[in-house]
Amino acid sequence: GAFGKIDVLVNNAGVSSDRCPLEEVTPEMFHRSMYVHLGGAIFTTQAVIPGMKARGYGKIVNISSIQGMVGHANGATYNAAKGGVLALTKGWAREFSEWKICVNAVAPGHCLTPMPMARDTPEVLAKKAESVPFKRYGQPEEMGYAIAYLCSPEADFVTGQVISPNGGYLMVGY
């Protein structure tokens, strides 16, 4: 294909959510969130899956979010889109298993990337870090380790799974 031989795909397109009450969500907010998070994963995977099927091998890792697992107030479009990424992951794991293509997801908890640093005040960042049992944000490298594992031969028998590096945040809830 146009991309050559691709054995590993990480779908990591994302945009910050429009944080607002449901009554303020506009069609534009909805479409943007769905198109970037779900459309990006669907159409990128669509481009590489024929080659993976032909070779009988592939690794696909979809980046979701802890919000796709438990939701946040005032985050309808982001919650729905990231939950949709998890549903795609499970469905594709079944759909592509015949070709030994592993499809998994990483659902980061609070992670110190440019997105929250640009969006949140230092006070909000500190409050979020305090809510994590490890009392800190995850680092991008820590998310990368989970992705690297799922892309490695050590994960050749792992499919349809979600790894959520979150410092214990899911244990205590929101």
C-alpha cells in the first residue's frame, strides 16, 4: 500500500473536550469529538488493515481515556467518544482475530501532557494529582511503556484488553 508494510498501528488522535453542561453541547462540539477520536481510529485502521490481514499479523493499540471507562461530569462528547474507542477495540479484537491481529487499548488516567497543562490552572492540576492514590500525574513515558508492551511479541496472545495506567485512580473512583 501507500504506507508500505505496517505491522503496528497506534491510534492516538485526540482533542481536548469541551467541558460544559449537556445543555450547552452543540452539534459542532459533538461532531468534532466524534470525528477526531472515532473517525481518526476508524479511517486510519481501515487504511492499514488489508496489509495486516494479508500478512496474518498486526498490532493495533487505540488510545482511549479513563473518562471512556467511568465518565466525568460536563464531558458528554469526550466521554462518549473515548467510550466508543473502547467499543471499537473490543469489536475489532473479535473481527480481526482470524488473522492473528491483536487489538487493544490504553486508557490513561491523569497524565501530564501539554493538553491538561494548557487547559487547567496550577490549582486544578494540583487537585487532580491529589485525587490519585500515587499523589501525582502519570508521565507520558509511563503510557508509552503500556503501549510498547501491547506492540511487543510478549503480547502476541493479548487482544481485546484495556490497560489503564492511572496510579490507582480507578480503585478509589471519582
